[in-house]
Amino acid sequence: METREHVVAPKKPILTPKAIIHQNFGNKACYVVEEVKEVHQTECPGLNIPQMGPCLYRCTLQLPELSVISGIFKKKKDAEQSAAEIAIEKLGICPETIDPTPQEAQESLVARIAYIFSEKFLICDHPLSGHIRATLWREGDLCGLVPLSVIAVYDAKIFSLCRCINPEVESDPFLVISYIMRATANLYQFLATSERHLWIRRQSPYPQDIIESLMKEDDGSQECIQVAAIRIPSSVEQSIEDLTLHISLKEYYLDIIANELGFQDAANILISRSLGKASSETRLFFAAPKSYLLDLYSNFPNGKETLYFKGSLNARASYFAGQNIIGDAILATIGYTRKSRDLFYEDVTVRLYYRMLLGKTPGGIYKLSREAILASELPSKFTTRANWRGSLPRDILCMFCRQHRLSEPLFSITCHPFNTLSGLSGLSGSCLKVAESCGNVIESVNGVSVTTPKSSDSELFKCEIKLFSRRGDLILQCSPKDCYKKQNDAIQNASLKLLSWLNKCFKSMIVPFEQLCQTADNFNIQIYYENIFTDIFVGQSTHNGQLDAIQCNKLVESIYRNSSCDMLGNIVNSLKIEGPYSGVCPCNGSLPCIRYSVSLAVEGENVKEVIEVCDEFEFEVGLGAVVFYIEEVVTQMSVGQYAHFTTNLLTSDLIFASADDSVKMPSLLSSNCCLEYEISLIKVTEPPEERMEQALFSPPLSKQRVEFAVQQILESHASTLIDFGCGSGSLLEALLNYPTSLEKMAGVDISQKGLSRAAKILNSKLVTNSDAGGQWTSIKSVILYEGSITNFGSQLHGFDIGTCLEVIEHMDEDQACLFGDVALSSFRPRILIVSTPNFEYNVVLQRSNPPSQEQEESDEKTLLQSCKFRNHDHKFEWTREQFRQWACDLAARHNYKVHFSGVGGSADVEPGFASQIAVFKRDWKLEDDVLKHADEHHYNVIWEWNRKIE
């Protein structure tokens, strides 16, 4: 039988050091942060480029009793917290981080209730004080009666103490009321309670002078306000209803809500936890069942307190609140806050109700963050931070956990030395599958703050995520096997993987737990506590499919959301694309920006209601970041064109969440209606060249080019290599992963930034290798030069093999031709490998399909004219014929032989290789007089490494 480890999340400190200092000194604590200028110690010995160190900060904390100075940190807030921590230690302040015992909590609870009904608390700015003051306006016997549910809900300290007495309070917050009543029994001389109603009042009234002072503050407030709310019937067969609360500021608003629920006053009204953000005053109000009152006044077995609600469970309201709610409920945003003594309120509409429902799912949270409910979808992959739109996956996951009363996610980062994972030369921030290897794991308790060891350019990162219940039970663990060069990419992709599984479960509605576990395995997810997720998914299903008794004639099925492109004709109707064809079209990895509107239209009638409009909506093609049929239409358009189409796929919950006017929606949805889209393509941002290539090639073209060069090295038995235009040293670094005959490698480039990065990467890898016993024993020397590859320098002369991979297209065409002449006439390597993009292959990479019949009949030149260069920095891109002509002429001028090859694609299948390669070879020996050159250029040595001789 499989055993599963039970892990308990570490308890977070109650207060940060700064918060503790604020508690003790308030505004008397003064933090002064200064930037520290330090000489940056380079991680790369011998690098001849001045290095700019990161911004560092130091904080001075000035207190009445002493002044302390923090250490040096990269972040200002870390310096401030450090200074506060030092001050706490010097002052001997002992922060309270241990929860009180149940007995201590019971004693504190009695004291807290006594304080709540004191004159001092009455006049302070606290949400609960606002309620107590409001009850003083009540007439007759109701004056001064404070509902127990108000005390249980609006004072966080009360709830915290009750949780210490019984942890079950976390899952059943109404237990708090029973503990308040028990504590109040110890204050019988000061407070009075009722055996039939849930209220508390003082035995003696508040002093008259305080009452009169409060009356003067509120004098003249006879205004009547109207607050929009929602009634949620307990029966799912009944639809939710709009409701207007008419409240006089001289009345207690809970009495008005009680009247709407069929009661005379608020004594037996229960209040849910706040919904949404912690600071929100959006809550559910409902009547306490009689069975609840009976249980409340019965004697519970010690330590076994449980309240049983008997009645009609309100499944929809219970799902929102995360706790059982019986009977009809009212959803309203109203209450008192710390910011003002005035009653705070906001309207709750049907639209807000459905947006709150949408915000309980990962995909819904993303849609709301984009404000594009009918267009956006949660992307399938996190590529780069620059290309992501909307809330980040990690933030969405944290929001999801808060919505479902889970603890903050726990992120664990594993660091893997790059050199221990062979064959990863193509890695550039994208995901690669690798074998497991040992690394250092650093866990952070705070869900949004991840601590890792100091990283270098030669490290890869994995991220594991654990989800805990509020009680500390491990309920789920996601352990992706993918590695990333950037720590943030590992965190975001792991978060997205978990979110994708959760989203899939929500779309699948109710599934057996065994099937749930099976789908989890495909996502590297292990479930430990099935009841929690079963409750979450079942709760969502009480809304999905019922659609609040609205008979919608066509509903979207979850399968449609993952439909293939060949279904487009069955889903999109009357597609029209108008406007002149500009030739600028979206392709895989590009970022099209569209303007769109969505309307609900009745077919055959001139009835149309606009439900969503967006002036600028940008998304990345190929990641499922938009509704699939919108992407299929947009990729057929060019910039400046306009598209119009309809679809019969309707989701009423999304429509209600989008539409401002919910009154018209039921009648429209019950008709023969459709969604009508109008889309304009505003602009297209081109994808990076590497991203386009990765979409089609595995392994990536960059790795295939390295493997081609390695093969040439092995066949030629070359001992020296020069990389022209080495950039950040990706080729030189990659060559260290392969056993070759090379003893000396050199690189040359004009970019100091690129050379600096190359030096750090190569140094880290070579030093690590040397410390490990010399895995690549053939390499004895590596050197990096700064300078232009179109200038001759004797330092670059006479290498066995030269490489110039994907470089010449970044130069002006005449400069590229000049490089060829200089390389073969002056540098004269025995073998020169030159690769450059095949422009003809861009048709495949960019999916540049002709949008009209006339263009379908056009010749190949017209088709190529619709293509763009693969990179905005490319000055030119040659066809196969142009490249072959240049290489043959160059070889003939300098007595070299040349043959052609390539990677990506095939020479025998149109349009040839994606990356075309020319290999120049000389079969004659060099002469010494060739080194005498009138315009010789001296290259600066940027960095040099030589193997230590034992």
C-alpha cells in the first residue's frame, strides 16, 4: 500500500519586524534608506570590461531610545526589515509568535467581549463600533441590542481567539457564536443575552453624555439611501433576483435586510465571511435556522463542538461563502469600515454576481484581469514576461487559493548546475525536459516571496508547488520536470501547469475522484486531500448547467474550447473580411492587437445588444490566449482589415458577467440568438526569431546548427576554432558539452555587453569543470576579442575552423560581402561555416497564407512578398539562389571550395532548409607573407582563460 507523507506548512510569523516596531513606537520610528556605492567584484577573473554592480541599499532606523544601521541589501524593504529586526533584538522586545492555549484564549475572549461593550470601544474607529453605535438608533426594546453574528464576523481578534480554542472554527465559522455566548455568560453582571434570539446588550446603558455626543455627530442624517443587492433563492430551480434595499441612515441596515428575509429584526440573521478581497464588505446575509438555535443552546461534548444546520441548503450561496448557508440569502456590499464612520455601501448587480462566480475559477480570474470575458482564455504556456498579458500565473494561483479559503501556495525552487545536464545548448529561457539531478532546495513560507541561493548564468531552475488547507494539511503537490534558465520562468510555468489542470477540472464539471487523479498524473500533480477539491468542483457545478432557470437555446460544451481548426466552418457563420490586404499578418508567436465588439443578436430580427467592447486587446498567437475561433479569424487578416462573423456558441454565465444591462438578457437568450463579433486588426508585433523556430523544430534550430558545427570539427580533426560574431558565447558554451579535438577556442564581437556575458558564462562553466576533475580535457585555452569582423587582425589569422552562424544578416549587405572577402583573403581559416536564414522558408514559419482567391493564383514571388524578415534587426535575408550565388562567387575569388547544406527542413522538399549553410574549404597551405597587411587592426583582448598546468 502506497504511503503518503503528511506535510504541515510552517506557521508564518504573526507580525513582521517593521510591524512590531510600529506597534511599539508608531510614528516615532524613522527609516532612512541610502544607496550604497560599492566596488563590484566581478564573478569573472580577467574580464577587461568595467562592471556596473547592482543597486544596493542600507537603512538607518532612528528610535527615541537608539539608532541602528542595517546590512546591505538589494531591496529597500529588506534593508528596512533588517534594521527593524536589529532594533527588536537590541531592545529585547519579544514578539508574540506562539498561539495562546485554549484556556488562555477563553480568558482572552471574555476580556475582549468586555472591552467591545466598553465606552472606550464605542467611540473608536472600528467596524464593530459602527454597528454598536447604529443599534443605539433602534427604537423600543431593540435599542442597544447587538446581533451576535455581528460580533462574530466584524472583529478579527474574536475569530482568532475562537480558532485557538477550536481549529474547526476555520471551516465552520458559525461556531464562533457559541463561544461568544459562553464567554458572555461569565459577564452576566455586565452583559445580557437572550435564550430565543442571538443578541447581546449591556445591562446598564452607556453614559448619557456619550450618547448625546454621538447623536450630535449624526444629527441631520435623515437621508434615505438605496442599495442594489441580489437575492439568491435556496432552490437552484429559481433564478437570482435583483433587490433594492431602502435604508434610512437613522435605521440599522441589518434590520432592513432582516425584513427582506421575512424577519422583524436582525437578531437571528447570520452573516458570512467577506467575499473576494479581505477588505471587501461584500457578504451574504441569511436567517439562522431553528435547528441551529437548538444546537447553540445545547451542551456540546467538550472539544467536540459541531453545529448542524437542518433545512434547505443554499448550494449557490454556500459555494460563494465557503460555508453552509440554509434558506434564501441576500448578497450585498454594505457595512462599516475603519476609514469612515459613515455607512459604506456599493451596488451588487447581476453582472457583479456572475463576475464573482467567474472569479472562482483560474480561467475566470484571468478573463477578469484582462477585462475581456468573451475573448480571452488562460494561455497554455508562459513564454516571456514581455509577451504575457493580464495577471501573472503565480498571482492567479494565489488569488484562486484565497477565493477557496486555502493557504498561500508554497513554492520550492531547485537549482541545477547547467553543466551537469548535457546537450542543453539550445536552452534560452524555453522549457526543456531533463533528467532529475540533485540541487539545493530553498522553500519560502510566504506564497509570493521565493528565496533562492545566489544563481549564476550556468544554473537551471525547477519549481515545485504545494497547496495547503488553512489548517496546514497538504492537499496537493505539483512537481513539473521542466527546467528553465530563469527562476521566474520556472515559477510562472509551474503555476500555469497547476492552473491548467484546475481549469480543466472546472470545465469537466463533476468527475469521479479516480478520474480526477488520473488527469492529475498527466500534469505531474499528486492529490493528498480529495474532499477539498471535490467540494470546490461540485460547488461550481451548482452554477454551471443550471444557468439560473434561463432556457438558453444553445450552450457551449467544454470540448468546443479545445476544438481543432477544421471545426471553424461549423462554428463561425457569415465570415466577412473586408479592407485592402496590407501583407502584415499575424503568425505563431506574434502579438496581434485587435479592436473588437461582441453583441447578442436575435437571428432574423433587427434586435442587437452590445455586451462587450475592447479598444485594444493584444494576445500571443499559438498559446490559446484567446477564444480559438477568434484566433483563427485574426490569423486570416492583415493589419487594417475588418472582420465580421456570428457564432451560435453561447455561454450565458459569461454573457451575464459581460453585459451591463442584465434585464434584457433573459428574453434575448430565450430567443433564437447568436453572438455577433466585429474585429479590426490594428497592429502586429513580430515574434523573436528563436520563438518562431521553436514552434516548428525540435530540437531548436540553434542546437541543430551547433551539432552541424560539431560534426565538421570531428570530421576535420580541427584543434582551433574562431567564432565570428560570437555574441554572448552561446556556440562556444555549447561546444563545451561535446567531446571534440578542439584545444583552443576564440570568439570575436563588437558588443561589450555580449562579450561580458560570454566571459561570465564560459568562466563559470570552465571553472566548474576544472573543479570537477576536467570533463572536457581537450580545451586548453579560450579567448574573447572585441572588434569588427570586417577588419583584418593577425590575431584572428590561421584558425583551423571558423564559424559565422546567423550573423551576416544582422549586417548591411555590403558589409556582409566585405566580411566574406576579409575572412577568406586575410583570416583564411581552413574551414569556414556560414549560416543564414532562408527567406523562402518564412512562408512556413509565418504561416503567410494568401487571404483571397486572387492571391492563391499568384506566383511564388507574390507569396514571398507577403513574408517578413524573421527578426526586426535583420538587414536582409537571402533566398537560396541569392545565397548560393554569393557563396560561389566568394569561393571562386579566393580559391576555396564550397558545398551547401542546412538544418531544419530538407533540401529535397520545398522550400528547402530553414537555415541554409555554406561550408568553405581550402586545400592549400598558408604562406607567411599573408600576415603582412597594410591596414591591420588590433583586437582588444576582453577575457582569456588558460588551463592550469599541474
